[in-house]
Amino acid sequence: PPAHSHSDWIGPPDKHSNLRPIIFYVPPEESALERRLREARQEAQASNQRFWAQHNRAFRQEKEEFIYSRLKAKGLEMRDESGQKATLNAEEMADFYKDFLSKNFKKHLQYNRDWYKRNFRITFLMGQVALVRALRWLRRRKKNVEQ
Amino acid sequence: MSAARRCRPPRALAGLFVWRLRNTGVRQIPYRFVHLYRIANDRLITFQYFNFLKRMYVTQYNKDLSQRAKPKSESIVSPFHELQQLDQEKKVVHKISPVSPIHQSWSETSSRNELREMKSAAETEDSVVPVGAKSKEDRQWKEMKLRLDDLPGILARLSKIKLTALVVSTASAGFAMAPVPFELTCFLLASLGTGLASCAANSINQFFEVPFDSNMNRTKNRPLVRGQISPLLAVCFAASCGVPGIALLTLGVNPLTGALGAFNIFLYTCCYTPLKRMSIANTWVGAVVGAIPPIMGWTAATGSLDAGALLLGGILYSWQFPHFNALSWGLREDYSRGGYCMMSVTHPGLCRRVALRHCLALIGLSTAAPVLNITTWTFPVISLPINLYISYLGFRFYRDADRSSSRKLFFCSLWHLPMLLLVMFTCKKSVLEKEDKGDLPGRSRERAMEIRLP
């Protein structure tokens, strides 16, 4: 993002977490409220990034392990003669998906609660900031009109 | 405008879709359909709608092709060796960091994997390439500023406008089936109110699900995920649609419809959306959400909740199951990774049983329609072939439990509902027509058309 920009910039999805990182603009005269909002957003972004990067990595890893163990049980190698990666069909993978979901169920419940709380808080702060800015703008206009 | 002409194009086009799928082998196409959760029954919309679907396939396919062109390379090495590689990559970090001081503000993992991409590029080519890849990534950074000319498109995607259109058409089906003389103003107010309520519900749903949507293939291009709109604006938009929508329904139509609309919004946003991640019961709640719009249409016309409304709701309710269960069969990986509790992942046997059960229930409900004096007895007779066909596909899905049977069932459900509602409409027992029970379909249809025009 260019140095002269006055807004936030959002980037392409992260390779691990699939979330898009945001670079926040810090205005020189940032009020305490605005700073709280920005910090809440940064914190949420970091927390989400941590969770999803770790989660997706675990998924990929466990999927590989599952495929490896199943192929071994069938007596096949990870790569067949042509060098292609051997895969299991959807029905065999279904066991893995079911397992993975139930294993991570509690983790997801915790994350959901966390995410909803953060989301509401950030949106509420955004509302407050917008209100304060609107009032300030109105006050400035009134002052200009009076002058 | 004979119904026969309407019957043929949807079936032919459905065949075209399957052909297209087989040829292109694109897995992403079914994902689009979850947007199209409820199907238009309106005659005018049905044909254009299928054409529109066809166009959407092409654009979706092209979009996905262009997405694949991005340098989002899968790690060549198996993740087992991931940890060993990290040390080597840390050395690369120091070499490349002078280029981009901004990246220091990122979290460690994102800088690490960006450099992993660069490392794999540097392995094969010389160091000129990483700089090239950098500028390409730089171009993918977008300013988070709202542009007014983008706003209509953004809001349309936020409110899932196509899904909303389908919800409105099922509501208008409910309105049309009510045994009262047709009132245009009431019809328009009810449709508008339902549409606004649906927009509000969909916006709140997207507001709640940002990190999950970004992790699933079919939803990763939503406005909130891409940062095109702020969450605050999404909530304000939802409020500015929902409040007038419900007010319009309560004051302009009748309080019962308004109450149903408000209840449906609540059910969708506060029950279905959180439940998706907690228990498989979400599918049943979602089916109720889909069943309520036709009930709303009926109550808008008649002002009361009678057996006909419940029957229509029941038909929509039963239809949701083969539709959704067949669709979710192909999305199991995304659901599992995203943490969504769906029957197809956790209870696959139940998933298929329920789909079959409800296909058969549709036959039963169609037979109940003339008993409740909503349609003539020609309705269960005419609808029997299509109901039997979807039940047959449901049975195949139950028995085979594979991708092709789930796809067949899903595509069948797409044309089955419009056809069923259409046939129901043409077999509607008009208030003045109660004596003509034994009429031939053609004649009763013509007469029904005459009477129904305002």
C-alpha cells in the first residue's frame, strides 16, 4: 500500500488461513475510541489468522497421514508408476472428514463464541466511531455556517 | 402460454447441465446452487432462469479458471517435511525482507508462507522472479474504500439477490394458490416485503460468517470476505431492509404475515446460522426457513393460516431435504474443514435416508392437496410422474451413496420444484370452479386462466 494513502488496505488471501490480511491506516490525530477500534480489529485479525492457519495446516497434515495409512493398508504406494499422487475416493475420505469434524468440534465451539463476541464488539465500536465522526462533521458545518 | 411448452425446456436444459458437467468436470458448479436455494415457480421466470443458470455456469467456470492461474501453488513437498524446511526458509527471510518493510507488520506465519512461495519460485528460477511475483502480489492489494458506483453490485451480492428472488417467487406461489380473488396491490406489497426481509436475513448471515466463508470455496468471493464493505455498513443495510420490510408486511398486508416474516428472519439469522456449526439439526431448521415464504404468501392473500398454507409449506419443507442433502454430499471436505456440522459429514446414512423419506413424503403431500380443496384431483395424477422420478433418484442416492447419484438427485430437485408448483397452479381449484372436479386438465386450465385474470 502506498505511503500517502489514508485508508486501510486489504490483501490477497493468506496461503494457510485463507483470510485476507488488512493493513490499518493510523491517522495522526487518532482519538482514543478510534485507537480502541483499530486495536480490536488487529487483535481479531491476528487471532483469526492464528486459528485458521493452524487448523488448515492440521487438516492437510492429518489428511496426508490418513491417505498414507489407508494406502499402506491396501498395499499401495503414495505415488503410482506414472508418478501421480495416489488419492482415495470420496467414500473412503468420508471417514476422515467425519473424524476430523468430531475431533475439532469443541475447538470450533470455543472459536465461534470468541468470533461472535469479537465481531459484535468491533461492529459496535465502528458504530460509535461513525457516530462521533458524524457529530463532529455536523458541528464543524454549523460553525462554518455561523462564521 | 401452454404449460406443455414450459415443461420441455427445463428438462432439456437440465440434461444440458449434466452434459456440461460431465464434459467440463467442474466441481465448483454445484456450489453455486446453494445460493439458489428456492426455485422460481413463476412462469415468466422459469425459462429465463434456466438460461440465466447456463450463463452463470460459464462465468463461474471462467472465473475459476482465472483463479487457478494465480500463483497459489500447492506445496510440492509433503507436509511431513514442512517443519524441517522452516529453518531454511528463515534464512531466506533475511534476504528478502529489505524489499518490503511493510510486511513486518504482518503476522509471522503469513510472511513465512509468502516467502515459502518465493522460495519455491527461487528454487527453479533465478532471483529475478521473486521480485516479479512480489509486484504481482502488490497489485492484489486493494484499498478499503467504498466506491459509490460499486455499491449496488456489492449490496446485491451481500443480500444474495438471486436467492432473494427465488424466495419471493415461492412466496408469490403461496399467494397465487390461495383461494381468494387476486389483488394486485396486496400481491406487490407482500412480494416487496418478503424480498426486503430476505435481503436483511441474508446480509446478517454473511455478517456472521466472514472467516468461515473465506475458507470455503464457493463463498470466498463474498463482499465482506473481500473487504469491499465494512461490517457496520452490512448491519446498517440489513436494518434498513429488514425494518421497512417487516413494517410493510405488518401495516401494508396484515400483521400475521409481518409476524411470520420477522420470525423467519430470526429463525434464519439467530437459529440456523449458529446451529450450522453446532448440530445437524440446522438442516431441519433451514427447511422450516424455506417453508415459511409460501405460507407468508398465502396469509398475505387470505389473512389466516389454514390447512392450505401448511400444505404448501409442507411441500417446500419436504423438498429442501433431497435438494440440500444431495448438494451437501459433494461438499463434505469443505464442511469438515470449515467446522460445519452437516448430516452428510457426520451421519451419512441418515442423510440419505432423510432425503429418500422426504421424496416419498412429497407424493403423499401432493395427494393431500385435493383432499384439502386446494387443487383438483388431476394434480396428484399429473404430478405423480415427476414425484416418482425424484423418489427413484432419491432411492438411487440412498442405495449407491456416490457422487453421480447425489448430483442427479440435486439437478432433479432444481426442475422438480418449479414443475410441481406450476402443475399445482394450473390444477388450482378456483372458488368458482368447485363443481368442475372431473374436468380434463386442458379445459380446467383455460378456465382457471380466464377466472384468474383481474
